Amino acid sequence: MLAPLIATGLMALMPDVQVECDDLVFDSKVLADNPLKDPTKRHVAVFRPAGTREISLPLVIYLPGFGGSSDDALAHQTGWANIVKSLHEVGKDVVFAVVDGRNRYVCSQYVNSPSSGRYLDYICDELTPFIQKKENCGRGIQNRLVVGHSSGGFGALRLGMARKKLFGGVVALSPDSYFDVTHKPFTVDPAVAKIGLDKIMATASPTFAPIEPLGGDVGYALALCADYAGNKDGSFNWLYDAKGHYRPETYEQWRDADPAVIAERSRKPFDPVQRVYVEGAAQDDFKANLGAQKVADELKGKGVTFTTYFPPGHHSDHLQERVVRGISWVLWAPTHDIAP
């Protein structure tokens, strides 16, 4: 492991409130053997109130949505710093760490996959302890949260389920979930169906020959197949066979990764000590609000401390406020105290 490189800046947001931003660089051993040969050295953008380095604050691990990363947070710091400022103003200081879960296919979905890498292990087993030590934060399970939006909301649910003793709080905003409603329709999109198996396989290790276009439903389906339908040899299963016939067994691999399905199948999807906040914007463009409701429905009666909220707006509207609301509830607000 290489020694971290740290660059610290000071951002004045109000005369009496300042937020520091640290650029930590971490070189991962877990990602060293990833089949896509993606970088092992990643940046972490860490935001915290100035003057709190001698205090052990709660740690928030933030998972960006599809294609987002810590590089974005470092390049555009104000919005993230405002989250820390808003929490400070209501009496709760935190260390807010934005991570990088990108891969060659845009997003790892923060899971372990034999065809893209062990990103769940990377964040939980390497990065979180590293940040705890470097930033003097996150002591005790109740002071460690995993938070995310969209693909990051999916990741927050998956990491919280997989590491019940690591994260005491889970905040999933517009999470990818309930795939039968939110994801299956685009798997039969004509643009996806017309991409031949030979072209898809050419994108995989070791050739990485790009196909066009890689955006839209095609690029998204390609990424999710790599993340959810990987094989031990580093290849992954595509949604269509060589003759262009739909492969339901590949879609079933997607469903196996769905947080709503995992919650449905599990008798204990979360530990009773965990607090889970599941939220979806009421006019979500991708029906992620329906996914959030489905996850919540599957948590009922299973000893999980959770709440839901469905604010007005679209998929990414008012994201800063939504992040603050979720963190606030997990850290101290009672179940009934969710402000609009």
C-alpha cells in the first residue's frame, strides 16, 4: 500500500462556518487483480468542519450515482461542502467521504464481480478503515454510515446488508431496486437487442475493443452485465445469445443482485442495530421511488429499524437536501420526525 497523498483546502461558506476538503489517495490491494485492469490508485474526497481534527466524528461513506466519482467532488466542492455545513448548522458534525467506484464500464455498482473487481471488499475492508484512521472518525458502528444515490443508493443497501457490523446507518436515495419494474424494460430495448454477442464479447478482457454507441441503455446494460452476470474467467453473460434470442437466465442474475429481491429472500436483511432510510423522489424519472417502496415493503416484519420518505421532485432533484435529511434521521431523529 502506498502512503496516502493529502492536499488540504479551506472553503469559507459563511463567516463562522468553514469546511476543509482533503484529497486522499489510496492504492488498493483488493483491486490489484481486477480483470479489467482498472486503476488501483483512487482518490477520496473528504469534507469536514474546520477545527474538528481532534474530535472523533461520525463517518459518512458516500457512493455517487452511475458514472460519478470522488474526482467530481474534488472538482466541484461547494455542493458537498454545503452538506457538511447544513449538518453542522443543525448540531451534527460529520466526516463526509466521497469514494470512487468507477470501472471500465462506468460503474462497479459497488459489488464484488469476477468480471469487474471486488469493489464491495475494497470500500468495506480497505477504504473505510483507512479513512477512519487518517481522519480520526467513525468509532463504533453507530458512527459509521453508508449513503448513496441511484446506483450509489443500490450500493448503500448492498453494503449495509453485506457488512451488518460495519455500518450502523444506511441511507439509500432513489436506489436501483425492484428490477422487474425499473430495469427489465430496457433489457428488451431494440437498441440493446440489436448489439450482437460478438461485439459485446469484444469489449471484455483482454481485448476491450469498444462498441458504438456505449451510451444510453446499451452502455448501462453492458455495465450491469459485467457487474451482475460475471464468470470466473473474467467474462460475463450478455442478455442475448449469438442468434439474438433473449437470455432470461442472464436477467435472473441481475435479479439476484436486486436489493428488493435480497430483502425478500432474507429473514434478516439488516441487523436490528442498523437504521435504514429508504427514499425515492415522488416523480422519479426511472421509477426508483417504486423501488424504494418495494425495498421498504420487504423490510416490514423483519426486525429492521427503518423509515421511508417520498419527497416531491425528480430523480436527482434537491439531492443535497435529501442527503442531509437521510443522515439527520439516521444519526438522531426519531422515526416520525421526517420534515418535508
